[in-house]
Amino acid sequence: MAIGHGPEPEALLMLRRSLILLSSLLLLPGLGCSKKSYAAESSAPSMADYGGSGGDMASPAAPPEPSPERAYNLDMKAAEFDDSSMKDEAPPVSVQAAPSGGARPGGSPKPTITGDKPITPEATPDKPVDDAEKKKQFARQIIYTAELQLSVYKLEESMQRAEELTLAAGGYVQNLSQGYYVLRIPAPALRGIMDDLAHLGVVEARSLQARDVSEEFVDLTTRIRVLRETQGQLLALLKSARTVDEALKVRASLDALTMELEQAMGRLRLLESQIGFSTLTVRMSLRGPQNAVPSSNDPFPWVDQLGVEATEWN
Amino acid sequence: MKTLTTMHRHVLLGLAFLVLPACAAYKIEPPVGFAVVSENDWQTRMKAQDNVGLNLQRFENVKGGTLAFWGADLVKKLGNRNYTLVGQSAVKTKNGQTGTRFDFDAQTYDTELPKFYTAVLIVTDEEKIVLQIAGDQQYAAAYRARIPELLRELVVRGCKTGSKICNGAQPPPLSTPIAKKPAAEPEIPAVTKTADPSPAQP
């Protein structure tokens, strides 16, 4: 029994050792796998967090091991960030130039992608600009022209007041003579100014015309865009011209196109000015007997010749 | 003898020309502070330094046109023009012609400039004569107080002996509708705004 008991513990020990070894061998690859996956995935958030360009999933410089829980979370986060990092790497062309090709004020071509907000395809920075451009292009474009005829008791004072009101509204006097004004008023302030001017005297006549130039505006905008594109192509051709003759021919086309472009731009500027600033023509006259209110169908119209106007008139 | 007759005729003609202006429907000397701006057969216009106007005007009268009739006509029509009657009284001219004085406050249509207006109406067989004085409301008290003084300078002619028109009754107390704002002028259709603020539109 003693001999039998003797080697038994040894064999048992050996058996235990081999079992442990075996189990450790079996466990190790599993551990190794989890370790490997963590090491790979942990790099993604770190890059996003530290402003890295992303995409270097197998970075050797992995941060210290987090807890398994954290490893799992990061795993999920990494999956989310995968897209963003890919978007980050998108070629700059797609996020730079606006479709209209117009230079942006401030020099910066586009707002850069910062922070950890993922960029979804719906929220591409291109999209709002595109919409704004389209909105502007297809909004109703109207030129307002108005006329106001007033008879006033105090001509000089009224004329001065009319000028003050115009300047206060951000407009300007385009033409001025005794009792006659051509005013340019910012379009949104036109109605208010007309009402204010009406209080300077008695309104004898008032009119307002609206001319819709949306079609012309859109046409011009499109024409300018196309001309610009053609201009760019011609410039490229000019660069690649091999002979002087070729270059001269391209140059001639370019000159004609540039002139056309300038004309279109001039017309657009004029339209924009007319749309932005309405034209208000004001005629003022001193109130007199001629302004007395006539009585209709009056067999004795003598009172029409009486009154403040007839008496106070200069 | 023949020469003398011709001379007499010329003298008579000259006298007639001299007498004619004296027979004009009215005569007024510019009161202190007023100067004549224009004058013709039908009206005399004067102005004071503070832009207060004095206007004497005459119109032909028609059969049946009494002081009461024309007084009511005047008040009604001025009332329609946004004048408010604030006083009515009987007056007399320098040569004793009776008339009616009407004091109005005038609030013009669109302006907020208050004005005063006083009309003195005198009706004769031939004509109706209106003495008017008007200006900014701030001068109303000062100039209305001078009306008796102005009437003392006024001579009105054209009354026949025993005329019923010239000695006609005063108009009954008259009134105007309470100062109202006249019907608004045709409104300019409202302009609809577009969603896009630029370029701006009213």
C-alpha cells in the first residue's frame, strides 16, 4: 500500500502538472486572441481621440491594456469610428470647392472636420451650401419701383425730412431738384419710408410696381457659371498649346468669352442693385387752392375755392 | 360851345372812372402786420410774417341766396373736408353790414399739422363776400382775437335799399361732424416675402 501510495501522489502530481500545462496551452491561444483583438481595436479610438487621421488599425504603439469591459466598449466604438475615420481620409477634392465654383470669402475653402462628430453622408458640408446656392438662385427676384406725389404746407422742411428719412433707412438720394426726388431705398424699408413720407403732407397719388426678374436672374447666374467653366477649359488649352498659331486661336476665343462673361456679370450686378435698392420717385408741391377737395355734383362749388389752402397759400 | 360840350363829356367820363373803384364790392386796408400778396377784382390776398394768410374773396350771389343759406352751405362743405366748427357768431363791418363769423379747426387729411381757419361771411344782393384767415394752430388765439379789428377795416357794398338779403336773419347754430379721418386711400397690395432674405425684398 505504501509503495502503491508512494508513486501515486507523484503520478498524480505529474498528471496535474500535465493537465495544467495542457489547459494552459488550450487557454493561451484564447487569451492571445482576446489580447490581439484588443490591441488592434484599441488603436482606433485612440486615433480619433488624439486627432489622428485614422485607418492605422494595426498600430504597434498601442496604449496600455484596458479592462475587458472597456475593451468591449471600445470594440463597439471602434466599429462606429471606423466610418468616420474613413471619411476623414476622403480626398480633399470632395470637401473643397462649392458647386458654383465661387471663391469663398476668407480664403478657407471649406470648414474642416474637427471634433469627434461623425460625418454622415446626409450631413456632408457640401449639402447646405448647395441648398443655399440653389435657394438663392431660385428665390423670387423682384425689382420695386414706386412713386409718391404729395402736397405739403412746408416744402423746404418736408424736402429736408424726406432726405433724412432716406438716409436713416440706409438709402440715398439719386436725383434732386426743387420738390422732386429720386430716392434709392433698401427694398425691405420701402413700404415704411412711403408711409413716413405720406405723413409729410397730403398724398395726391401713390403707385408701386413690381417687376419679377427671377428668370433673367437665374439665366444670368447659369450663363456665368457655364462661361466660367469654359474659360477654365480654354485656359487649360492655352497652356497646352504647342504652336503660336494654336495659342493665338485659343487666346482669341478666350478674349471673346471673357468679354461675354464680363457683360453678364455687369448685368447681374445691375440686377442685384435694382433688386436690393428700390427706386422711389417723390414729387412734392406746396398746397394751394388747386389742392382743395372738390365737391362732386355741387351746384354751388364756391366753397371749393375757400379753406386753409386758399388762404394760407403763398 | 361845341368845344365846351366835348370837354364836359370828358370831365364826366373821368369822374365816372374815378367813382367806379369806390363802388367795388368791398374795400379793405391791410391790417397791421399784413402785406398784400396779390389783388384782383375777385380777391385780395395778404400774408403775415408768421405765414398766416388773410384772404378776401367775393362770389356772385343768386336769387334766394341768403346768409342763412350760404352759411349752412359753407359749414356743411367744410365739415366734409375734415374741418370742425368751434365757434359761430354775428359780426358787423365798418359800414354796418351784418355777417356771420365761423371759426374752424382744420385737421388735414394725412398730415398731423393742425390749422386754424376763420371765415366771415357777408351776403349782399349782388354778392357773397368771405373774409378768411388761416394758419398754424399755434397762432389761432392771437389772430382770432384780431378779427374785430380786421372787420373794422372792411367796407362792403352792394345792398339795395330795403334789401331783405342784406338784413336777413343769422343762420341757426350750425355744427360739423366730429373730426373724422377720411376714407383711407386705396392700399397698395401687400408684397409677399420670399423665404430667401437676399436679395432683400419689401
